[in-house]
Amino acid sequence: SRFTEYNSVRIPDKEHSLFRLVEPLIYETPTNEVGGLLRTAGFETDFASIPWWATGFFIPCDRRWNKAAILHDYIWREARGAADVLYGNYIFYEAMRVGGSSITISFIFWLGVTY
């Protein structure tokens, strides 16, 4: 699996709390199930929704997981049922690993979105 396009986001102003995708973000899997998932700019995300008490350990907008977080937000918004949500959580873990996060950090984030 891999990200095939670099993404950039617009930082929110004082009136908005979400980040906006400026360029396309494309994630491909070996079976291409999610390939081309997110093609349009303009998608809004909060990156990783981390509880306030955990922000000392995990920076919400860390570049190692921001693409995975955008992808996860998109999958969750488009989910049609429990199977889509679980698959989205798996893709989130996989995309974090592809983005360079350690197994430990990726697993902690996967636990956070799954339970």
C-alpha cells in the first residue's frame, strides 16, 4: 500500500476548527480496494481527534500520521455499516505504518479508533 499523491492542507482561521485538503490525497492498496479513495480537494478534517490529556504524548497534526488521519476521517464519513468502519480502522493502522509511524504508536492509535 502507498500514498501516491502528496497532500497539503490549509490551516483553519479563527472562525473554523477544521483543516481543509488543498491537493488530492490518493491511497492505493495491493488489491486497489481503496485506491483513488480521496481525489478531490476541499475535504475537511480535524486530523487525529486526540483527548486533551494525551496531546503531551501525541501531537494531533504530526506529519507521520496526518495522511492516515485524513484517510480515516474520509472512510468514517462514507461508511455504510460496521464492516466499513472496521475496515477503515484497519486501513488507518496500515496507512500510519506506511507513513512512518512505529508499530507501537500505530497500534495505540488503532486501539483508540476501534474501542
